[in-house]
Amino acid sequence: MTDNITFDPSSLPKYKTQETLFTFFVNSVGKYSENDAYIYNVGDVEHRVTYAKLFEDVLLLAKSFRRRGMNSGDKVMVLSDNRYAWIVTDLALMSFGGVNVPRGSDTPTQELEFIVKHSECDFLIVETDALLERHGEYISSNKKLKSVFVMTGDKRHTIFNNLYSYLDLLKDRSYTAEDIEKFLDYGKSITPDNLLTIIYTSGTTGLPKGVQLTHGNIMHNVKVVPVVIQLTENDNWLSILPSWHIFERTAEYVALARGTTLVYSSIKSFSQDLEKYKPTLVATVPRVWESLYGKVQAAVKKKGATAQKIFDTLVWASASYRRNKRKALGRMPVFERRQVLSYYFAKSIASLKMAALYPLYKLADKKLSMVRNRFGGRLRLAISGGGTLATYLEEWIDAVGIRIVNAYGM
């Protein structure tokens, strides 16, 4: 029997091209092994996971999945909200060609039954014992499921069932050099055309529709987005959206691409986590910004009508200055051809407005820094998706000094 080893990230291969999520993942671990990949809290206890530890967790879970009969091409329904175990599960399935079919914990049983049948899932993973109990009647009646896994909770497996908790799977956390070699061999066999995930639509216009995405589909974003947003390993993300949503999921992959740290937050702790972890990037939906905007406006309103009027004036000055600066620099969207003279005349007018607004803008920028500090003080980019961001919110966030961009697509 081969002895258990101590993992050395420097021994991992360095892939010259990153055409699949697997080669990208291995390269990131090798390059950023000592960086924190994830931070999450259980109660009052904070947990930090390095890239090296992430690799070990993915390796061990993938090994356990394969021992329980999972193979390349198998569809696996993952019913869970965002948590560290979700991304480990996703990467473990990916590593040997498994197909993640994700959904949130609020999925009704009828919808779960439809998706499992329609996607031809062989395995089911649920987040908690409560979810297992909620869908228990359906799960026990589905004889086509080879095994069912529960991320949290006590050990569940007996010789009389096909039910496992992650404690059952990971009770032995030892691994060998041969295990790492097998893990890498499985991953090397994956191609860009391999199916990575099937994501089902919300079903608001009828039955949910399954969208198939390959490694190549996802890797396009993983390659392009970090360059566009100038991502570096000094950045850190604050995560609040469900990981099973492709918007958030892509953000998590993109974060891994540059060795950044992702902090799992929640609606309840988001405001406090902004100040605690001081993120440089957040990916949210419009209602989160509506909530934060409401809190700031309520705090200003308490100070009286005069304070409200001054605050509104400062926001207007900052928004106007920033808008005219973009016009002067030619950074506004162009929807129709314009004559050259007209174009440069508009830029000149914008420059004059900038000059006139500059003194008030400098005062506004200083005063609005207090609002930026409520967002941690380092937030340089806010990404909003999953719905339309109201114009007044977009202008207000921009005026505060935070760059806001909209994400489109499913």
C-alpha cells in the first residue's frame, strides 16, 4: 500500500493552454497555492481556505464520488444554495467529466422531479437534512437514482441504503501520489467540447428549459473577463448570489483565474461584511443596491431637510462631473454616426462643464467618501445582473465613486 503524502503544489503540471476548466483550475492552484481562495463563516467562526487546501478538498471529494460509481458524463443534480461545499462539489464533478445540474434550495418537489427526469440525472446531492426530508417521498420513490448525498449533517450510510453524507465520504482524508496522478489523468481527458453543466431556466414562461454549457463556453468568459475588469490577486470578491446561478458561478470561476479571494456573505450580513472584508469587487442583483441605497437615504433623512438637500446637491455634482468626464474622454456609448465637428464640439462643451463643476465635485468626492466607507472603502467595481438596474440607482452609485457595470445574458 502506498503511503499518504503531503501535497506539494509546485509538483503540479503547468499547462501551456487553458482550454478546459480543469487545466485552468490546476494552473491557478500551482500559481496561487498560498493565497486564500475562500473565506466563509459558520456561526461566529471564520474559515479561510487556501488554493492548496481547495485542491485537496476537490481531490478527496472527486475520489469519493468515483468510488461510489460516478463517471464521466454522469448527470448529477445539486440542490443547494451558495456555500464552500458547493464550489468544491462543482469542481470535483468537473474534474472527471461529471455534469453539474444545479438548482437552489427553494426548488419545489415537482420542479425537482421534472429536472431530474428531463436531464436524466443518475445522482442527487442535497445541501441539508431538511432538504432531504422535504423531498423525501419523491427521492425514496425514484429507483433510477444510483446514490443520494447530503453535504451537511451526520453520517447516514448503512449497508441497507444508497444514502451518504459528506462525513461518510470524507471520513478518510488520506491520499497518495497515485491518487493525484489519477486525478490529473481524468482531468487531462476532458476536452473543450465536454459538457460541463445543464442550467435550467426559472420556468416563469412554462416548463424550465435546460441550457447545456460546455467547458469551452465557460472558459471564454474565464479568459476574457479578468482582462476586461483588470483583475489581480490583490482583489477580493464579496459573494451574495446563489452559486448555482450562472452569473455568480462565472464570477467565482473568474475569481479563481487570478488568485483572488472570494468571501461568502448573505443578505443578512452583507452590509457588515462590506465593512469587515473591504472588498474590491461585488457581484449582486439590483434589489441589493436598492436596499443599500434606502439605508443611506434613511440615514441622511434623519439629519433633517437641510442635510438632505446638501447631500442631494453633492450627489448631483458628482454624477454630472463624472458623466461629462466620460463624454470628454469619448467613453460614452455611440448609437448613431455623428459628424466630426459635432462630435468634437460636444466633447469641448463637456470639458467646459467639467471645469465649472470641478470645485463642487472635489467637495462632493470628499464628503461622499463616508458613503464609500460604508461599502468598505476599497470597492472599485460593482457588477449588477439578474435584472434591470434603475437609472437613478446607476447614477447614484457612480456619483458615490463606485464603478457600476451591468452583466447580461443567462
